[in-house]
Amino acid sequence: MKKLTIVIDGPAGAGKSTVSQRLAKRLHYLYLDTGALYRAIALAAHEKNIPPTDFQEIRWLCQRTSILFKKEKGKQKVYLNRKDVTRAIRTPHMSLLASRYSKLPVVRKGLLWHQRHLGEQGGIVAEGRDLGTVVFPKAELKFFLVASLKERAKRRYLELKRTDKKSSLKNVEKEIQKRDREDRQRALAPLKKAKDAIEIDTTWMTIDQVVEEMYKKFQDKIHENYCS
Ligand code: DC
């Protein structure tokens, strides 16, 4: 059976990561977290003190940096130049830096081939911001997840609270609002719903309900491909 390319775009906290991983597991597809690539580049630039204004150095950095995903004990780990940065890239500070560095054409260009290379065989569930519009415009199945700002902030806060005791709900809401603005307003590949994407508002839905709805759309698509 032909393996599809499935993309899931949407703003921070809309539930992309959890549902993408669940859907990938259910379909035995590869899971690709494209946000982790932007976070890793931002961390590399930050560690080397390269500001977002130094395009030349950032271009070099993108060319020389290795970012790998490895599955260990059922969990996906992110390696930056062979160092495990799975946790280091998830802090609120790195979220803002990732949003900031991801605006740069050199970074987007550098990561575009990387993402396409990882997804070239199909059989992938990829999550991000511009996957349905720019990275995989021909993906067979596109989803765009949304949720209210309050709900997204609550989810992110509960997630962060496990590791960062200092974070407050108010600050998390502000950070998400700021990131939304930066991700939507950037000139290049902004967060935008593709015309042929299926929008799902997850505000009042459980994870299982969202995955179930996506799975149904997947079955419809497979049926469409084989019966037409
Ligand atoms: O999905 P995330 O929160 O881990 O993404 C971190 C940042 O990376 C996000 O604010 C914008 C950027 N990003 C992007 O520009 N394009 C993508 N496909 C994925 C993430």
C-alpha cells in the first residue's frame, strides 16, 4: 500500500506534537518534529554567540551542524552535533529564540532540504508551521490544528510545570501570544493554513478524539486513492 505524507501545521500549543506522535505510531509511520530542527539551530547559534543579524555565520552554522533524531526507550531524542539536547531545546527562552531565528531566510533555506530529505520516502507524519504550504505542498493529507489562546497556554503551562517550577500561566500565555505574532507575521513561510488543509479546533477535544478524527480522514484518503 502506498505510504502517504501527512502534515500537521498550527500554532504553538494546539496539540500538534502529541497527536502527530500518536498518529505516526498508529500508522507505523515516521514522526518528524520540524520545530525541533529550528530549536536546535537556535540553540547552536546561542551557544556560539551568533546573533540573528550575522547571516554569513548562520549560513555556515546551518551547513556544519548535524541534527539527528533517535528513538530511545520509546522516546524521541534530539542530538545536536552528537550531544543530547532533547530537554535543552524546550525551555521558554529557546522557544522564543527558535521563533526569532526561524524568520531568517538562511535558516529556512538550510532546513528546507533537510526536511524534504527526511520525508522523501513518504510514510511520514510531520508537524510544523509551513509544511502544507512550503515544505511538502504535495502532501496527500494536510491538517491545520487550532485551539483558543487560553487553552493553548494552559496546556503548555502544565507541560512546563513538570520541569520548570518557576513558570506562571500568565507568562506562558504572553510568551505564546508573542510567538504567535512572530510566526504569523514573518515575511517568509509564515504560519498559514494551506488551502487544502483540514482544520480541526482542538479546544474542547481530547487527544484521542483528535487522533480518531485524523485517522478517519486517513482512511477516507486511502479509500479515495484505491477506489477512484
Ligand atoms: O513547534 P515548535 O514550538 O517546537 O517550534 C518552535 C519554533 O520554530 C516556532 O516558534 C516557529 C519555528 N518553526 C517554523 O518556523 N517552521 C516549522 N515548520 C516549525 C517550527
